[in-house]
Amino acid sequence: MPTPKRLHVITWGCQMNAYDSARMADVLAPLGYAPATAPEDADMVILNTCHIRDRATEKVFSELGRLRVIKAARAEAGRPTILAVAGCVAQAEGAEILARAPYVDIVLGPQTYHRLPEMVAQASRAAGAVINTDFPAESKFDHLPDAAAAQTAGGLTAFLTIQEGCNKFCSFCVVPYTRGAEASRPAASILAEARRMVAGGAREITLLGQNVNAWHGEGAGGTLAGLLTALAGIPGLIRLRYTTSHPRDMDAALIAAHASLPQLMPYLHLPVQSGSDRMLAAMNRRHTAAEYLDIVGRLRAARPDLAMSSDFIVGHPGETEADFEATLQLIREVRFAQAYSFKYSQRPGTPAAGAPFQVAEAEKDRRLQALQDLLRSQQAAFNASCVGLTVPVLVTGPGRHPGQIAGRAPWLQPVHLTAPAALIGQEIPVCIVAAHTNSLSGEFLKEKACA
Ligand code: SAH
Ligand code: SF4
Ligand code: F3S
């Protein structure tokens, strides 16, 4: 029996990082590591980092400064701590992390965490710090324990990474450098993991990938549409989602799957970044605004209740007022239910970082404000349009107040209602009675429709 130890994982960044954090915990469980809620109680702390925007690296070093104090206090009490930095900043900075923070024991990239046990053994022998930021030939997915079910037990909604990396090289983005080239897992291994998740209680699975709809793994016809169809055949799996997609890979079969698979939720996150063709070209997005609108039109024809979400960047190098206005125009045409928007942030090593005509910070602030005002009003309008509808709600847990339960609408909004806790885990018909900024209130229906 391994000696019981405690692990604390701090996760920043995207859902794929959250998935990776759970898998790192799986890999370390056989070594005796159980979860700790605070770094003060942990024999090992992993900081799983993100490099996508802003002062990502500075944020990592400032958090490491805090962890250093905790590690020193524990050492004084005779309790050593292994400190690991994982994720996209680890991949990008590598040895620089050890140079600036020599108290770090392990630096590992997103593709090597299946080798954590060796790295931990090496670090505990005090053989010096360990760096592993390779892109190994073997896939980490083939070397992970079948513990996904244990991790998601009791979790009704689960995330499952099916694809990683990116070959698109958008001008502004670090992901192709930190996550490496596109790689898809085989269908058989994804289906097996999904079945384990469902056996562990999952009712909804969200497939994850930096370019999830570029999935082209072995089996299931090699397309995401084929994979979704196979997953829809798993008994007990009542909801499917996938994120994040690229417009270029939104093929006809995938659009048709939105019409034919009732499990596929009528909500799609499809980043567009800009509504200006000039900017889309500068960003190397390889589609036009009209092509994006055409995809949205075909999706809505396939599934009329489909709601759209997206990502936007304001102030990419060269963006003029007219380009920005084209983005607002695209937003008015699509009417988004939800969206994320960011000021362009220069990422070292990316093509846009060195481009001339960087937009002034104050101008980026102004554009972001205007964009977010418009998106907020669309979100409010979308939520208001849900009032009076009967919607299926997957009840995920207790609500904020006694006697309340909470769940998710098909379009991802949290729904609060007064109903028995025994309904947790079920999908129930709910009449939406009020809309708030980020959530809905509903009434549980014994009948199947609003009165
Ligand atoms: N793979 C996805 C998203 C990856 S990153 C896609 O292709 O869309 C998530 C979002 O972060 C991006 O959609 C983009 O809007 C934003 N983003 C990425 N790099 C950025 C940068 N340098 N500055 C500002 N926002 C950025
Ligand atoms: Fe980044 Fe573009 Fe790849 Fe998305 S498609 S991860 S934005 S390079
Ligand atoms: Fe961040 Fe890496 Fe995800 S840069 S958004 S953690 S892929």
C-alpha cells in the first residue's frame, strides 16, 4: 500500500485544462495521492497554467511566490512539498520557470502528464528539478488509468477530451505552439471512456478539443458527426455537447447531426473573432463573414431552436473603426445567446505580435465596451425569450435556497426552481417563469407543458 498523501491542483484556462487536471489526479491516485482542498495541506501542488492572454506568465510567477511561502512553512514543520507547474505556460516557458523559481520541482507540458509518476519519483529522490515538455510519440491517452469513472462519480455532467492541438495558426494565438499539432483519439477509446462516465452517473457529456469538430480519429467514420451518432447510442447518456469548434470544420454531416440526434443540445459555441473579412484574413481564420452567416443559417434550418455562442477579439493589429463596425453588424445579424469577448493581447512568438498598426489600449477598451453592451443586450433578450416556454431541465443539484433545486436548460443557462431534491439526476419538464442576467427561474410541471 502506498503511503497516503495529499494533492492540490490549481487549474487556470480552458475546460481542457480542467480535464487534464482531473487526469493528473487519476495518474497520481495509485501513488497514494488523495485530494487536498488547500495547498497548506498538500504534499504535492500542481499549478496547471494557461498562456492565452494578458500577463499569463507574470500571473504564474506571482502565484508561485505565494506557493513558495507555503512550501517553506511546511518544510520547517518537516513536511516536504513537491511543487509542479503544468499546462501551457509550462510548455511555453520550460526551463525559464526553473531559472526564475528554483523552488519548483517539476515542469511538465500538457502532453506528458501520463509520465508524472516517474517525475514525482525523481523529484522525491531530490535528484534535482525535472522538466518534461516533449511532444512524445506515444499519446498520453493510451497511458491513462481507467479511472475516469471514479473521478466523475456523482457528477452528472462530464467533460471528455477527444482531440487536442491545433494546425490552424490564427495570427494571434499561442495554442498551436503550446498544445502542438492536431491529434484525435480513436473512437473506441472515447466510447469506452464515455461508457465509464455514464456508469459513474454522468447524464451529459461535453466533448472537448481545441478544434473539436476537426476530430478525425480512427473509427466512427472518422468524423465528429459519426462519433456523436455512436455516442448517442449509449443508454443513459441523454445530453451531448461539443466545444470548441472552428467554422472551417463545420461540415454538412455535422450540421445534419443537429437535426437527427435529439441528444445533441441545441446550443453551439462557434468562435468567429471578427465580422470584417479584412480582419478575418489578417487573423488567418480562412473563412469570411458571409460563410459564417451561411453556417449559422444552415444550423438554424436543421435545428430551429439552436442558440449561438461565440468568441470575439477587438483591436487585432490593423483593426479600423469600419472593421469593428462590421463585427457589430455580424452580431446584430446572428443574435447570440451568449459570448466571450477579449481585447487583443500580444502573445510572444505569434505572427500578430510583431505586426505594425497595433491598436491603442484606450481604443481597445472603448470597442470592447461597445461590443459587450451589444452582446449583453442580446443575452438578456435571449433569456427573456425563454419565459413561457416549457423546457427540459437536467437537475444537477440543490438550489440556492432551502427547498430549491437547480439544473441546466438545453442552452446552458442555470435554472432554479422549487421542487423535491429526489429529482436530482433527472431531466424534468420546467415552465420558465422569469429571466435574470445569467439564469432562469422555473416551475416544475407535473403536466408536460406550461399552463
Ligand atoms: N480553438 C478555439 C479557441 C481557442 S482560445 C478557436 O479556434 O476559436 C479561446 C479564445 O481566446 C479564442 O477564441 C479567442 O477569442 C481568444 N484569444 C486567443 N488568443 C488571443 C489573444 N492573443 N488575444 C485575445 N484573445 C485571444
Ligand atoms: Fe487558436 Fe485559431 Fe487554433 Fe483556435 S483555431 S486554437 S484560435 S490557432
Ligand atoms: Fe489556455 Fe492552453 Fe487552454 S493556453 S486556453 S490552457 S489550451
